[in-house]
Amino acid sequence: MRHVISVLVENEAGVLSRVVGLFSARGFNIETLTVAPVGDGETSRITLVTRGEDSIIEQILKQLNKLVPVIQVADLTEGAHVERELMLVKVATDRDTRAEVLRIADIFRSRVVDATPTSFMIEVTGDSSKLDACLALLTPLGVTEMVRTGLVALSRGDKGMVTKSSH
Amino acid sequence: MKMTGAQIVIQTLVDLGVDTLFGYPGGTVLYIYDELYKNKHRIHHYLTRHEQGAVHAADGYARVTGRVGVAIVTSGPGATNAVTGLATAHMDSIPLLCISGQVPAALIGNDAFQEADTVGITRSCTKHNFLVRDVNDLARVLREAHFIARSGRPGPVLVDIPKDITVAQTEYVYSSAEPKIRSYKPTLSGHVGQIRRGAKMLQQSKRPVLYVGGGTVLSDASEELFKLQEGLNFPLTNTLMGLGSFPAADSRFIGMLGMHGTYEANMAVSNCDLLVAIGSRFDDRVTGKLSVFAPHATIMHIDVDPTSISKNVKVDLPIVGDVKHVLAQFNDLVHAPGFKSGLQDMGPWWEQINEWRKRECLRFNQGSDVIEPQYVIQCLHQVTKGEAIVATDVGQHQMWAAQFYGFQKPRRWLTSGGLGTMGYGLPAGMGAQVAKPDAQVVVITGEGSIQMNIQEFATCLQYNWPVKVIILNNGYLGMVRQWQEFFYERRYAESDMHVTPDFVRLAEAYGALGLMCDQVDQVIPTLERGLSHPGTVIMDFRVNREANVYPMVPAGAGLNEMILI
Ligand SMILES: Cc1ncc(C[n+]2csc(CCOP(=O)(O)OP(=O)(O)O)c2C)c(N)n1
Ligand SMILES: [Mg+2]
């Protein structure tokens, strides 16, 4: 089962390597990982996507909690939540394909963020399956380069992790 | 008051109640050593002969006292030499503070002389570690490190201090308050509802076993455990790390469990209907094949570390909390009026256990020619009245010590259970001797293991530590040889260790007393003579070369599939 896990950590040197080191040392896998400071900058929020049986996920959550600079851990897949990912795709174009690329971009409500006579760069946001679908249509037209941010997510509703510093 | 970083290190340690350090100097810690020189009257530094020895000594000190052991090493090779000691303490949850020097902050990352990424290297073998980047953080970091080391599930914490930080100056502000770390809040008390449910389980069980591990020793919960047993009278087994938490001579003690556990303990676990794990962690050396481990049992697990619960074995009733607290909570219920009458009749279960006991699984035959290693341990028990502090190395001798010494009290048994570090015994024994100068400290070792940190004899002599070293000399890396005998058709690949120094002359070279014994009737006299000598002693017992540790659960087999003698 795929799980989206949010980890609120102290924004200090080495904290990311503690989290990543935990996954490699214990043989847990990471599909995607994003991290950036949040709130007043004293904390960072990590979103990671992993897969495993329930017992493995339980261990992952406990082991993350055990790391000293980890403030809070949540498995967002336990409840309703919103997932978003951003992708930049560069597509090589010729006279025949230019219009098609723009049409596809339009269907996925994505934007052209750079253009040359022979290429477009398209920015797509959405959940991962939307990005996959968009990419599947663009690939035959000639994708030369692409990058994805990995997933970020928040639980729905008015409750959530505290991002304010309590120092 | 304005102080340098080096002064702050000393002052903070003193304010934390630290009066003993084990260490080894070098370039990046020279300012700290200079302050140690000036503060000899408040803080004692013991110079080992290797950084691994320093960390193991701090570890032995911690195991005996329950306080945080402190070691100090220099950067680069000093820190890498400390790694085995840290990993050993980490696996056994021993509270340690290791201070390491680091190259000046401006040089970090430049492949400077004696630079190592100490924080990176030790990340996975410490509970936590810090690199101090600002002298204003130094006192706080040291206090937090000390606090993290001793609280929750204890463990080693390393503080890496760049040399320039030790000369930089700042205001030192005294504080005795417990550090507050918002992301670190260990659980002390157990959940009341869970404990009530647990008490009910105790009453419903017809075939219970208490499976008690090192967490019980670490949280100083022996009294609570004994009191619990006054209400329950359940069969109790110890893990290797739990030995001494309950008196071995008590009739309710059924021996150690696991790979070299007793037949009765392993059979009881295999047939119980309730397994109460107390400060133990279902290590693979304990459980054997998981699919047949305690197959009929409901499992209750008390542990301060939530990650230990349901890690290897699915637990039915988890109770997260400090063992001492949780057992006290249980005692309130178990000793309440009416509880005892609700317990099941244990008669048939004890009858069954006594049947298993009749196999006498630890039996051995001491003939008149060759000394059996088990016999030496039995004699040691007799001569020391079971009251010595025993440190061991790793191998057959370690298992025989565990099986035959009979520990009556906690914090007298020092062994590397989790990592299995050969070379642990002698330095750990030194730390124990520092902690208890008047206690009889005995190191039980093999001719292989002792050579891994043999340099520490010089330390013993420097400080006149009366540590007694007993070598069960079988001329083999015996545990390796045993596996080769059982599972590799007696192909003894590189496990022959009959070429050793002459230990008697070696002892003399160091200035210690050396004794050799190869006669059965000389075992007791040799022990008596060695143990009563006021200084450091090496006793070289030439024992049966091919004796094996029985019983044994082969790796991957179930606890009920033991090889018996
Ligand atoms: C540092 C280290 N290296 C290797 C081992 C693997 N090992 C476990 S027991 C053992 C043999 C120990 O021999 P000795 O000290 O003579 O003890 P004996 O088993 O003969 O009693 C070895 C090599 C270990 N535990 N630790
Ligand atoms: Mg040997």
C-alpha cells in the first residue's frame, strides 16, 4: 500500500540525512521526498511517499517519531487529503506538432512557461496520476527533458500539524 | 562569568554531576585537556590505551552505576576508534556521552589533517549527535546530550566540538533545569486502561511466562519486578541482557531463554498461553524462528520505546512506558484485595515446567583430567559467593558465564549482547572497577577476545585497578569453531587460535600477576589465589578445547527444536 507521510522537523543541519539514513538503514523505500522550511523558518516540513505492508508503515511512523529533531509525524493516507505535484516538461516541436502540444497543455490546464521556435516548456500541477497522463500524451511528440517535484500533501478539514514555533 | 569553550565543557560536566571521564588526547582536544589538567581535583580523567577502550570503560561505568558514562576522544582517528564502543552501547541502550574534537570550523569539509565526518559516521550508531557550531550553544548542547543519553530508552550521544569553539569565549550561565526539547518527550507512565486490561490477562492465564530483558535493569525496576512476583509467582525467564534483574537462585526463575537458553525456558515460552515481555525486544537470538515463537500465546509488551513493540512479533497488548513506572502501576492492581484469588491455578503449569527441568539441560561432566570451562565458572561463583561484578567478552565463555554464574542482583553483569563486541570485557571491567573501587570485578574472556583490547592491561596497572581476568583458554575462536563443527562438517576455517602469547609472562611484562592452571584440582586454589591478590591478575585456564555450549537452538530453528547434550 502507498502511503503519504508528513514529517514536521526542526530546521537544523543534518536533519534530512537522519530521515533519509533511517530509510536506507532499515531497508524502507522512498518513492518521492520533498522538503522546505515552513512557518517562521525554524521548522521544515517533509512529505514522503513510501510503500509497505501495514506493519512496515507502523514501524516507519514510529521510527520517524523516535528521531530527536522530529516534532510530529502523520500518515495523511489515513484520511481525506489533497495531493499535488508539479512537473516541468520540455517538448521539442516542429510545425506539425506545435498546435497539438498546446492543445494537450490546455486539456491539463497547464501553462507554457518557456517557448523557442523549436520547443515549449510546460508547467503542469495536479495529483501524480494527472501528471502521468499528461506525460503519456506528450512523450510521443518528443519530450526532451522533464522534472517533477515529488508530492506535497495536506489533510482536508480544519485540523493539521502545528507549524508555528514554540521556542 | 566569561569562559572559554574548553572551560565550559568542564564546568557543564561538573554541573551535571560528572566526576569521571575516560579518554585519549589529541590535537583538537588539547584546550579541553589543558582544562582537565587544571581541574584534576573536580573531575578525574582516566587515560586508556585506545579510544575503543575509553568508550567501553565509560559503558561499563554506566552499566554498573546507572549514570551517564563519559568519554572524550580527538578528531579523525580518535573518533573512528570510538565507533565500535558507541555501536556497542547503542545496541544495548547504554547512556553515554562521547565528546569528540573536530578540526576548526573553518576547515570542516576541506579534508583537513585528522578530519573525519564524525557526525555523519556516528549518526546510525548513536541515539543522537550534535556538531557544535557556536560557543554560545555549547553548554546547552552538552546538557541536552546528557539528558537525551539518560532519558527514555537510554543510549550514546556524541557531541562534536571544533577546536576553535574550545578557545572562543562566552558568558557561562549555570542551569540545573532539565532541558526542554519540544521534539523529544519520552513516555514515563503506562496507559491506565491498557494496564487494567493487562492485569485481567494475568488473571486469565493458565500458562503464563514473564520474559524479562535489559530494559528492566536499565530502568532499575528489579524491586518492582520482585514485588510483582510476590503477587503472581509466575515462571520468569531472562534475556542475556536481563540477567540479574531477578535472583537466579529463586525457584521461579527458569533460566535464560533463546539460542543458548535453558530447555525449560524455551519450552515454557513455546507452550505458554500468555507471554509478558518486560523491557525486552524480541531479538532474533531470543525468538528463533518467528513463525513458531510462542505460537499459543497472547503477548503483552511493556517497553519505553514504541519502535520495539510489534517490530518482530505482533503484540496483542502494547504498554509504552518506563518499566519501573509501569510495574509500579501493575503492582497497585496486583496487590489490591481480591486480585490474587482471581488468578488461575498454576499447579499443572509448574508441574509441566518441573518435568522439563528434569532434563538438566546444563548438565556437564567434570572428569579428572581436562578442565571443563563450565566448571571454572561454577567454581568462580562459589569462590566469589555469586557477588562479583562480571564483565565478559564474546563467544562460548560469554554464554557459559551467562548460564553458570547465577546473577542475584542487577548491574553486576556487563556483556555486549546486541552488537557482540569481542574486546568489550576488559575495558568494561575497568569502568566497573572505577565505579566500585571496592568490588570484586572479574572479566571472563577467551584467548581470542582478550587480544582485541589487550593493551588496556597497561591502563589497569597505571591506576592499580585490581581487575581479575579469567581466560577460558581453549585455543580456538570457540564459538566460531562450534558453528563450524555443527554446521560446516568440522571444517575449522581460521578458527584455530592456539598461538597466543604466554599469558603468565605477558601479565608479568605489564607488571601484573599471571597464573596458569591446567589441573582440575587446581581450579579452586588458582581462583582463590588470583582473586585475593591485591592487584591486576590474569588467570589462564587451559580448558577442554572442543567443549560446546549446550543447549542450542540452531539459527533459523524454533525454540522447541533445541540441540540438547
Ligand atoms: C570484533 C568481533 N569480531 C568477530 C566476532 C565473531 N566472533 C564471535 S565469537 C568469536 C570467537 C571468540 O573467541 P574467544 O574469545 O577465544 O572465545 P571462545 O568462544 O573460545 O570462548 C568470534 C570470532 C565478534 N563477535 N566480534
Ligand atoms: Mg577461545
